[in-house]
Amino acid sequence: MSSIAATYQDDAAIQKKRWIILIVLNLFTFMSTLDGSIVNIALPVLVKQLNLPVAQVEWVTTGYLMAICAVILLFGKLGDMLGKIRIFKIGTIVFIVGSLLCGLSTSLPFLIISRVIQAIGASMTMANSQGIVTDIFPATERGKALGLIGTFVSLGSIAGPSLGGIIVSTLGWEYIFWVNLPIGLIAVVLGWKVLPKDLVRVKSKIDIPGSMLFAVFILTLFAGLLLGQQLGYGDARILTALIIAVAAFIAFITVELRRTEPLLQLSLFKNPLFSLSILCAFLVFVANFCFNIIAPFYAQNMLNLSPFYAGFLLMLFPICMVVVSPVSGALSDKIGSEFLTFAGLIVMVIAQFGLARLHDGSSVLLVGLWIAMLGVGSGLFQSPNNSLIMSKVPRTQLGSAGSVNSLVRNVGMVVGITIATSILFNVMSSKAGHRVTDLVPGRPDIFLSGMHVVFMTSSAICLVSALLTGWRLITARRDKRAAA
């Protein structure tokens, strides 16, 4: 049962403030996604200052992503039950407290615990922001609004290494976390003033078995994938973790199908348009994070750019996204989303293929062209695809749908990193004749061989997604002709 009053779109006072509300949501969207990747650039500094091996310090990044994915469906469900805006507000406070503690950390365990606190707050905001936008904005502006959310999601995800490099080199690693405090406090004050009270709540119970099984699935899957790169996927411990992950996932689906009030509304996936849009979103984030993990090494080690200039080169991606994504979102409100998502993916396929053709003597202008094209393609795709996902969901399930969308994004990041590094090191090892897990001094050809295969793989992933959206486009046009 659900209690639904008049919609936010019927309230003139809320409609006057809707764009300010969107700014508040976007500030936390940007910070929470930024913190998933910004730490990578600071890892070498943390290795020196905390006197730890790289493999241990990497958990500062992966622990954050794992914690988000483990609880994000729970907070989406709680958003539907207790109110999406209430859960979002609590999440903003938890995120700021976690950010403060991260900057105060003097040991690895304390830093990882602080990152988990930060991740819990981030997941509370991520799970509910898209549902809030879908509730507040009228259908004629929903694509534009979700497009801006999508822009800040991708901007935060991709801008991490370049922005982090500037902060670390000028202020120190602590400010990677402390930069969230003034921005976050401004957003919190604004949010408590402009965010309305929740109208939609669903009377339900928390699915404890489903929540626990899903957390086990995420933690063992991520641990197996990430540790497998260090220990090898033939290691008995890695195989055990992956087997447990598969078993937990099967058990989770079985439990969810039998429960009357499940953690994840599997009925969402009965809508083929929703399922297809979610799958395409996952594939695009996998492809983009193949780029995100490889490009900094290419820019610095093959083109011999300093971290500062490499950061500016990589910033072409998010800059182009920021320009294109709102335009694409606004266009989707007028002409529909199917063609725009297809066009964006075709541009991404071409850009990824172009990146696969680069070598150590490539001009910076050519590299910049392919990076900019990748940003344009992503901008064309993200906004309309988010609009397609959220427009196919009942109001009472917007929190769950938003959390699924955010979960897919974060899992895509981890899978993209895993695929890219696994392919890179396997190809490099084959070329070198021995196991390689780092750059080989004086042998740029070894790295380039691995990089080429990574980008050909990410191009193929984008092509699969393009074919799926092409089928979606043909189906949508056929349905319109049949309706006419």
C-alpha cells in the first residue's frame, strides 16, 4: 500500500525552486562520484606517507566502491519506504562526516573505515537523487534534468584523476577529502531550505535476507575480481570468493522471487526497455573506465607529459560531456531518446577505435581529438538513456530504480578497471615473456601492445551496446508507426 498526495508538479512553490533543488542534488552527485576516482592520483603519496605497499593502499579506492554497491539497493528501498528526500538529507550529513574523518586519518585502517562511512552517505544520496528529479520535474523537462544529473555523475567519475592531481600537488592529499566540506555544507544548508517534504512512501518491510545475500555477493565478487589481478585468477582463494559470489547471487534472486516485499523489485526488469537501457548503461561505464585507467599512463609515460598537463589533456573528456549532455537531454524531451543514444554510441565506437591506433609518437592534438570525441559520445548517450530508464518506472518504485541505475554505474566502474588491467597485464606478460604487472622501462612497445588490445575491447563493448540501441530504435519507430 502507498500513500500518494498531489504531485510536486502541482505545487507552484516547488516548481519555482525546482532548478535550485537540482543544483543541490548535482553538488552531492558530483562529490560522491568524484570520490570514487579522485583518490587514485594520491595513492603514490599515501604509499610513501603511510609506508605501505601499493596493493594495500588500493583498498582506499576499492573499499569505497565496494561499500557503495553493497548497500545502495537497501537505501533505494528505504527511500521508497521512508521518503527519498529524507534518506537523501541524512546521506548528505553522513558523507560530510566521512570526508572530515578521511582527511584526519593517520593510519590505513582508520582511513578505510572513514571511506566506508563516506561511501554509506554517498550511496544514500546516489540511490535517491534520480528518483527525486523524476518526481519533481514535469515530463517535458525530465530529460534535461536527468541529463544534468548524468553529466555530473560522469563528470565526477572521469574528472577525478585530473582534478586530484592539481589538489595533491598544491594542497596535499588530505584536501582531496576536505574540499568536500565547504561545498557539502553549502549544499546541506540549501537542501534543508529548498527540498520539500516527501509525498510518496510505500508501506513495506526491510528485506533482511535479501540485503545480506546481496552484500555477500558484492563483497566476494569485488574482492575476487580485484585481488585476482594481484594473485592470479587460478589462486584457490580467488576461485573460492568467486564461487561464493555466484552462489550468493543465485540465492539472492531465488529469495527475491519468493518475497512479497523484496529488496529489488525484479518486476522492473519485465519491462524490456528498462532492462535494455540498464544493460547499455553498464556497458558504457565498463568501456569508459577502460579508458579512465589506461589513459593517464599513456599520457604520462608514452607522451611524456607531466601530471599537470596530462590532467588537462584528460579533462577534454568531462568538458565535452558537460557541454553536450544537457543539450542531449533537452533534445530527448523533444525528439525522443532512442536516436540520441544510438548516435552517441556510434561516436564512442569510433573514438575508442581511434584510441586503439595511437602510439608513442602520436600528436597531442590527435590524442585530444579522440578523447574529446569520447566525451561527446558519452554526453549524447548518458542523458537520454537515464531518461529512458526512469520514465518507465512507477512512482512508488523510483527509489529502487534509481538505486539500480547507480549500482550498475558503480559495478561498471569496477568491471571496467578489472577488464582493462587484466587485459593490459596479460598482453604485456605475453609480449615480455614473463609475468608483468607494471611498466617495463625502455620498452614502450610492450605497454602499447596491451593498450591497443584494451581499447579494441572497449570499442567492441561500445559496438555491442550500439547494436542493442539500434534494435531499440527500430522497435520504437515500428511501434510508433503501428500506433499511428
